[in-house]
Amino acid sequence: MSSKSIEIFCGTGGVGKTTVATARALFLASTGNKVLLITIDPAKRLKQVLNLSDSSHGEVTTISHNNFSIDSHGDNFTFDALMMSPSHTFKRLTEKNNRQADMDSYIMQILMRPNSGMNEIMSVIEVQHHLSEGKYDTIILDTPPGKHFIDFLANTKKIKLFFGKTFVDIFKLLRSDAKKRSNKSSILGSVVGAGIKKVLNHLEKFTGSSFVQDFVDTVDSLYSNREVFFDSFKFQDNLRDGELCTWFLVTSANQHKMTEAMDISKQAEGLLNNRKYVVINSCLSEYLDDWDTGDDPEMQKFKSTMQVRENEVKEFTKGKFSGTFELPQILEQSPIEQVVALAKYWQKDAHKREESKADD
Amino acid sequence: MGSPNHRLYIFTGKGGVGKTTLSLAFAKYLLNDKKKVLYNAFDQEEPTTLCKSQGIPSFKLDLKKSAEVYLGHKLNSPILAAGIVRTPFFVSLLQVLPGLGHLIMLGHIFYQLKSDPDLYIVMDSPPSGHALTMFESPRTFKDIFKSGLLVKDIEAMLNFILDDAILKTTVVSLPTEMALQEGIELADSLKSYPLKNVSLIINNLIKINSKINDAHSSDLPPFLEKIINMQEEVVSSSPVRIDTTIPYIISNDTSDIVNSLTPFMEELS
């Protein structure tokens, strides 16, 4: 395990995960940290925030300092970004194992399409690959909203189950049987236990005649690339390591879904560690405090509704995390301007912490 | 009010845009019109307390149960189906292929609507990226299985989804650049499916809240003016047509918000 750290940004939908994660990445890059920002959200909002092209899907792209009006430490500015693409990850891993022919399996091709649902499982492999390579000081992960993040974290368990001992033996049997057989229907001859025989037997009645054969070939192909899937088991261990992994629950001052947010936090902690921070984004308290509503009851109601909600969010999260970051609502239209403003906030915050350390 | 034009209403969009509150408000609108409605949250967590307090009937989709029922029909044996669904292999397969689960759940919804011609279903769909996986799951597995009885069933489901009279999909977005862009991309993907009846709406527009609209501009603080102007700019410079705009509701009570949104739902039917 060579990369120095990984920071994960999670939370319910629409709170600003992508913007905050990008701002954090920009801030770290501005301090001379070599950063890789990965988004595993299939909605790929990062593309819009950083002005990435469609052709950069699945490829690590270098982001130039010129995109941002922010100071950085001398010439050391490394900010790379990656939008996850399951087919790119799969291609890379077949090339690594010299099994390019596996790419030809039509079932694998279909499953590796962007919307076939393999995004989260392949993300585990992709992120672990970058962690192992150790090219960056910090890897930042922008995750899908809500419980989809928890599904992503639980993927190591699913991979383990699928490649578990019972299946491994059966896949071996299926492969050796496949080589021996002359007649397709005898494939299922000697496979027992784990229900594969049961499922495939009945499946043959309902699918095209060549499907079961193709299915067995696909399983064979997955099995041949299993080492890479096993590598991903390290991923779980890396995330549990509090020295390596820090995570941020991003919530918003106008968050309605506090219960869901805290639920995600609880489940995440079980799968990660307790090196956790909360980011309360889009805070309006300073603006609200300055707002003189006079006697207007509607304006009073508006002001107090917003204040009450923001205070509730702050109360709810108090004392439950190692630290809190309250980020102000940025009154800028463009996502990049928002990112720069938030990155400057992190810079100011870092200064303050250093100054208070110096005073100690 | 005339009869609703469709039978399955799906609310989709970026996380946090208001899919749940809008789908509940819409279900309520149908209920007020004495229609038989069920709210469904697909594979998301159902807001049960809210449904109950609003009197909105709902149903949950249990993946294993749905698979068991379907297989039971196909194999003409519920016992065999139960056996298959419990095998470690099947369980593991469902976990590793979320699209398969989506297909099974969509199938269940389709079956409900087919067997009850008076029923309307309002679905609160997963967020954008995951919604696309859900919508594409029939095609994904049709391409995988290629032919046979399963494909025939999938084709029936696809015809149903693509039927002009059945499905209406509302893509919900917000008056911000990020949200609107995601809404536009999602709506485009769905239209190229080719889903008919895909509309794009913007939720939480502060300016069209009647209380704000009535306020004199001198009553509004500068930060709020700025936010309102930014929102208006997003709407007016939108590269595509916005079908409906829904006002921001000033309340911290979700039930209150659902009630306040119901009068705006007719446009979405």
C-alpha cells in the first residue's frame, strides 16, 4: 500500500459532494500535494465542474492550474481527475493479465456498458489500483448519493461472495467440463451444490440455446481475471485504516434529509473507521443574521424557516464527528467559481489552524 | 378535472431535487381525484411515516419475493421457484448484477398495472445515474439472453414502458447550472431510448413563490436578490424547453410541503 492517503466525500443527494470534493482537491493541490480526484458517481457531474470532455471518460486527465484563479505553492501543482468507466477498468485489467480476448465476450461487453450497473463493483477495482500504484499523495473520492455509497462500500463483500470457495470450485468444474463436452446439454452433468446446476438447468428452458454456453464462457473469463478482483479485498482494509483513510459526510444547511444523512454516516462508520468529519455546506447564517426583516410577517417566516433548519443541521451533527467544517453558500453561478471560492475557504481554514498551533 | 393521461408516473432526476415530495404530492393529487393509486419508491427507502400521515397507499418491492413470484409463474411451481431464489448462487448473482434486480422489480410493477386496469402507480425513482440503469435493464438483459421465453417477457415489458399511453416520466431539476445540466442530460438519454412523454421541470424556484413574488424588492435582502437573479438566469438561458416550474415552499415540515405542492400537480399528469 503506497498512496499516502485517501479522502472520501459522501452524503445524500444534492448537498454539494462533487463541488466540495473538487474544492478540497484544488486546495490540497495548491499546497503542493499530488492529488487524484476520482468520481464514481455515474451521473458524472465532475465533467461539468472541471469542463472535462466526453472522451476523457475512464482516462486520468491532468487539470491545469490555469483553470483556477487561486494561488499555489510554486510550480508544484499536480491535480489529476478521473471519471470512472467500467469498460475502461475492465479493459485495463484484461490487458494486465494478457487476456484481451476476454473483452470479446458479448456478455461482458454488455455488462461493462456505462448503465449496466457494474459501475460500483468496477470502481472498487479502479480505486484500489490507484491506491496500490502510489502515484499520488492524496486520492479524493466523490461518491454517488445516499445509500448507493453504502452499496459501493459493501462491494468487497459481494465480490468475495461471488468468488468464494464454493463458486471457485464450481467454476473450475464448469471450465473443465466445457473443454470435455461435445453436446451442450451435458455441460451441467457433474456440477453439484451451491445451486448453480439448479439455476442453469432451468435457465436453459427460458433463454436462447447458446446463452448458457456464453454464460459459462463469461464466468470462465471472470475466473481467469480473479486475481484482480482479489486485489480489491485490500480495498476494504485500506478504508478501515484510520491512518490512511479520512472521510467526510457532506450535508447542507438546507438539508431536509437529516435522518438519512445520519443513517449513511452510521453505516459508513461501520465499514470505514471513525476518522470522520462533517461538512455543512451552503451555510447562510451570516447573511441571515444580517437580514433585517422589519415587520413583514412573510419575510420573518422565511428568515426564521431558514435559520431554524440550519441550526437543526448544526445541532444534529454536533459532537458526532472529529471535526466540523461550515462552508458558506457561494453566490456564484458557475461551478468552477464555486469550487475556487470553497478551496480558498479551506486555505483560510488551514492558515487559522497553523496560526493557532503556533500560538500554543 | 379529466382523467390522468397515463398509468405509470415516474419522477426522476438528480439527488436532492425533490423527487420524493413531488411524487407524493402527485399521488395525493390523484387520490383527491378519487383514483386508485399506489406510491412506490423502487429500491430506495420508502418514507412510510410520511405516506401514512398523508394517507397515501404504498407498496414496497422485495427483490427476492418478486423474483420468486415471477419464477413461480414461469416454472409453474412456486416451490421450485422458492428453491432457486434461495440458492447462494442466485443471491450472489443478484448482488453482483444490480441491473437484474431492477429488471425483476420493473417486471413486478408492469405485472401490477397489467392485472389491474384501474390502478395508477407513482414511482419515486433512483437518482439520475442509477435511474438510467433501471430504465436500461430490460434492454441490457434482452441483449444478454438474446432469445427464448425470458426475452419474450422482456419484450412485453419494453413495449409497455414505451407505450405512449402508459408511462410518463418527469425529470425534476433545480434552478442551478449543475442540476439543470444533469436534468437535460437525463431527459435526453431517456428520449433517445425512445421514451415518449418525458418532461423536464424545475423545482424550488423562489421567485414564483407567491409570497416572495408579492414582496417589494426593497424588502428582499441583497443575498436573496442575488440568489433569485441567479435562478432566473438559469431558467431563462436554458438551452432546452422547461415544461413546468414549481415554486420553493417555505416550510421545514415535509408534510406541509407535500400539501402545498399538490395544487401544482395537474400540469404533470
